[in-house]
Amino acid sequence: MMATINEALDKLMELDFESREMIIEIAQKRQVEERRKEIAHNAKKAASAHKGNKIKAVQASEIIARLNSLA
């Protein structure tokens, strides 16, 4: 059975202050590491697409114009 966020927070609050601080720090570091893995994966996919000529070069001004049109 999966714990709900409230249940997890209730259990967390049963710990002493220092233990809670440690858990928060560990969780933040794990989040950063997961994000790094995601960025690395996306970079590998982009490099592979570039190497396979599956993408084309575009001027920065064109990209900016496209982004501005989305706003």
C-alpha cells in the first residue's frame, strides 16, 4: 500500500528536528541527481538526433521569434 503525502508528512513530523533536516537534505540531493540523469538522457538523444541528421540548424533569431509567438 502506498502512503499518502499527508501520512508521510505525519510520520516525518514524529522525528526530531535534526532527523527531519537530514531527510530534507537527502531528498533534495536525490531530486537534483534525478534531474541530472534526465538532462544527460535528453542530451544523448539530442546528440544522436543531430548526428543522424534528424534535426536542422536554425538561427537563434528564428527560435526567439517562435517563442515570442507562443506568448
